[in-house]
Amino acid sequence: MLILNFSVFSSLLGLFVFCSSRKHLLLTLLSLEFIVLSLYLMTSFCLMFYNYEFFFLMVFLTFSVCEGALGLSILVSLIRTHGNDYFQSFNVLW
């Protein structure tokens, strides 16, 4: 039960950091990855508790790795075009 409480607390903490960070794109991507890791921990604990198979975790890890690679590619392309990862420097109207 302690692991489940820790994963719920860490996902809420990651959500708080995601909502409060408004300057850097890298910080928001890191908080999203932290939320994904806490959800992975919570899902693995629940599947272990109910004696289910862990095939779903492999699918979840596949999608989370794809999400991380997509976020990093967007970050690299934004840094190449704008020079930094500040949200204030992005002009939405252009």
C-alpha cells in the first residue's frame, strides 16, 4: 500500500510541476515523463496485486518511449528554429 500511496503522491507532484512551469519547454517535458513513470509504478503495483499478466506494461512502456522521443524531437526542432526553449519567445501568430 505504501508504494501505491507514493505513486499517487508522485503523480500529483508531477502534475503540480506541469501546471506551474510556464517558462521552459524542457521542464514541462520532464514533468510529463515523471507523471508517466509514476503511472507505470502504479499500474505495475496494481497488476501485481491482482495477479494479472504484465503484457499491458510492455504496451504502456512502448507508448511512453514513443511519447518521450516525440517530445524530444519537438524540443530539438524548436531550439533549432528559435534558439532557446522559452515559451515567451514563441510567436503563435507567425
